[in-house]
Amino acid sequence: MKTKLEKVYMAVIFLFMYAPIVTLIVLSFNASKSRARWGGFTLQWYVRLFHDSEVINAMANTLLIALISTVAATIIGTLTCVALMGLRKKTRTIIMGITNIPMINADIVTGISLMLLFRVLHFQTGFVTVLLAHITFNIPYVMLSVMPRMKTLNPDVYNAARDLGAEPFYAFRKTVLPDLMPAVTAGALMAFTMSIDDFIITYFTKGSGFDTLSTKIYNEVKRGIQPEIYALSAIIFALVLALLILRAKIRQRAALPAKKKAALYRKEAHTRTKVIAGVCAAGAAILIAGMAFGGVFSTRGNKLFVYNAGEYIDPDVIDEFEQETGIEVVYDEFESNEIMYAKLAQDSAAYDVVCPSDYMIEKMISEDMLQPLDWDCLPLSRENIGEQYYRTAQQFDPGNRYAVPYFWGTIGILYNRKMVSDPVDSWNILWNPKYKGQILMQDSIRDAFMVALMKDGFDPNTTDQEEIDEATQDLIDQEPLVQAYVVDQVRDKMIGNEAALGVIYSGEATFTLRENPDLAYVIPKEGSNVWLDCWVITKHARNKKAALQWIDFLSREDIALKNFEFITYSTPNIRAQEAIEDPMIRNSKAIFPDADTLARCRTYSYLGKEGDEQYSEAWKKVKSGG
């Protein structure tokens, strides 16, 4: 009975641990981009993965850093263990305790500490700083593996070799290193695994335009997971699993009796030679990949640093720009306007051109973070962008001095017509107890409060404390009815019929309507937010000329149309609008609302520091349930 119970416990534990991984691997073969629907078996995501230059770039960076940091940490850690054996036990214990601090310490503390150190030393963040950080935290793991083995070695063997006339290094290589090698190899594999797996320390020490696999995956996940990431994660899991199995075999080998170990060593001499040759070949391939894709040794001087929201450009457009202009684009993505702002506030010269939303542009103008545009260098931007969009932009950019419209859209209610029996024409339906547990809200301060404020007939830009308090109470009252506060998950949950109603952006709604014909999108009668995202040039841009070329290139009719077809948000490019062939899209009120609908919508304004604090405090109350 006890044995059966133990088996059940083990089965539950393994199910809990590996069911998510199995799910991820299965989804990597799903032909549908939606997690909520099985579209058949496919290998297309694996094919696309290896055609994605950004992923290849991140993979090359990851492997190159892991390889170099592992070699450096293994050498330093092993030599340190050897040196420590010559010290007194008490001194050795103190030094080992200090060395183990990075393993005990929280990664976020280590990451922030290294970031501050590099900033004090005026290091340019990027490949070198990430490499130094990885060497730093890998050394203790090597020492943790090597030191116990070092303590078991007989020092008399080394001393005998010295007495017989051997040089110190030769004696060490012939008497100590062979017995130490299994522990050294195990430590190196641990360091390699930790380096590939690290995210937090890498995130704090990397610079603009530089990504490893972990940071790349993080940037993808927080915007909404793409199927290529499932394929990538499956490959990483297989790689790490193989390394752990190899490490376990090395430790098992180290525990064998000396005679068996020696016999096995002689028996596998030929295989070992092949393995060493393979490792050398793999190392050479990694170095070549790093030089080819990682940009570590790039000598191109004409670079443009671009910061844009996630999945907000067709990747082919970047390639076309580089081919036509000869300018290398260093492209990074952000999750929200606030994250973008924090990055530029930290390093004002990190990017040349960025794409914020309306209210954030107003804030950046007020804080002198942007520079005026040279309109003589933007003929296509003046000609192809509709005048009505420039008029809208004047609400946050008086005189149209700083911003060129890129995309625009609305926020509305996406609902399932089979699950919702009531008319959906008002924000009030999101407070209907009938749909308890079937409502999805946007996990965004301004968007969530916009819903509550406009429901009550208030301006979404209000700073009146009584109005904010009333909206706060409404959101608190609504919370028991809400299934979840989410961002991109609205799309997949609604496609999979996991919710009846959800607050969503118009571009995301367009995608869902293609995937699930039972869904519909509406802008409530009380009105909503109409937002406008624009390209702006930062105050301390390093390549203003290239930034202007970039903005005008994106305003070209064919490029704007290609971007629109990829992103599905509404384009302000009137020439591109005229070129849209699909009548369903041209007539879609989700993409191009009529004038009466837009008249009920409002753009967000920058509320100032006091206004931001008002909403932040109110949001805390909502999240804590009052």
C-alpha cells in the first residue's frame, strides 16, 4: 500500500513539473498561432525560427558568452581551488564563504550591483559587460564542484613528482589534473548551463541592441508568445537536459574505483579524441556564428538605434531599409510606454528614434527629451500621412514639431455572440453579474480607468479626485466579476472561448475576428480612447540623419501597406489606405471607425507627476481590493 501511494505521489510530482513543458513542446508543432486552437501538425515554426535573424543573433550571443565565460570561470575557479589548498583551514573557510556569496545572494541584487559598478566605471554596456558578469557568477559554481574533489587528493604525489625533478606545472598536469578533471568538467558544465539559463543578471548588464536568448524570450513573452518561441524553448530544454545527463555521467565516472576508471579511460581513448575534436569544431562554429550574427566584432559605423513596441513592424521592412540605405539597424522592443520612458530616462542616448504613444510624447516634450524634426528631410511623411492625423497629433504635439504618426487605433469590447445574450453597446455590461468570471480587463492603469471613467460619463484625462475615487470604487466593485487582468492574453482567451467579454485594442480584435467568427468588436456608446503612436527623435540621438531617413522610409506607400498587413492596426498613411484590396478590412469598423464613432473617443493626455501619482495610488487600491 505504501509503495502504491509513493508511486502516486511521484506521478503527481512529475505531472506537476513536466506537464507545462510537454504542453509547450506540443504547441511548438501546432499549425495555428493561437494557443487555444489545434490547427494540425507542422514544423513551420522550427523552420521560421532558423530564418529569424534576431533569434539567430541572440542564440549566437548566448553561446559565445556561455563558451567564453565557462572557459574563463573554469580556469580561474580551478586555479583558485588549487591555491586555497596552500592556506590554513580557517583562512580557506573564510575565502570560500565569501566566494559562495554570489550563489546565496539574490540574482537581482547581483545584477543591480554589477550594473552600478559598470556605470561608475563608465563601461559601455553590451557584450563585454555581460561576459564579465557571467564570468563573475560562474566562478563560485566551478569552485563548488572542484573544491571537494581537491580536498580528497593526496599532496604527496605532487611533492614526489617535484622531488624527482618535475617542473611545477608539469607535475601538476601529470599528478593532480587527471584526478581533478572529472570535477573540473562537471563544474564547467554547470557554469555553461547557468550562463545559458541566466536572465536577471544579463538583463541588468546588457545594453541597447544586445540580446541573449533569455532576454529575447522575455521580450517576446511579455508581448504575447509567438509560436517560434515554443520551438526555441523546446530546443533549449532538450539542450539543457542533454547537458545534465552528461554531467550526471561524469559524476558517476568520478565515483568509480581507480582500476575501473583507468581501464575505462584506456578503452574510450578513441571516442574521447572524437569528442574533443567535436567540441573544438563546435567552439569554432560558435565563434564564427558570433562574428557573423552577434555583431560582437562589427566594424560598421553607420548604425541606427531603434526602440519600438513589440510586433510593431514587419521584419522584412527592416531588411529593406538596411539594403536600400546601407545603414545598420540595431532594433530593440519595449512592452509599454512606461518601460520605454524608464530606459531613456536612464540613458538618454541609448536610442536615436523611438515610437511612443500620444500622452507619453507629451510627457517627453515637457521634459525636453526630444528634438524637433527637420521637415525638409521628410517629404513622404508630409505627403502621405493624412492631415486629420496631424491635427489629432497637435493635441499632444502643438505645431507638429516632434512627431510623425505611425499607427492608430481604439479600445473597445470584444465579445462572443454565442456566450453573450444582452446587447453590447455600453461599458456597463462589464459590470453585469450575469457574466461573472467571464470578463477580461486590460492590465493597464490608463485603460482600466478609462473604461470606468467613461462609463460614469467622465473625461478619461480627469484629475478630479472625486471622479477618480468613483471610478476606483467601480473597479473594486467589478473585481469579483473579472476573470483576470491581462494584456495580450485577451486575444487567445477569446479565440478559445475561455471568456465572454474582453477589453481589447482594435488591431488585436481584427486578428481574433479572423480566428473565431463568433466574435465581434464594438466601441461603446459612451466613447473610448483613440490612440496615436508616432515616431520621434531623441534629444541626444547619435545619428539624426539616419533617424530622419528611417521615419520617411516608413511613410512610403508600399512600406506602410506592408506594415499594415503585418500588424493589422489602422494606418494613418492615406496612400496605403487606398491600396488596401481586402473589402472586409477596408470596411471594418474595428480598423477604420466612422466619424461619429471617433467623435466620441478621446486621446490620452499627460497628466503631470501629480496626476500620475493620483492614478497610481488609485490603481494600488484596485489591485488590493480596496
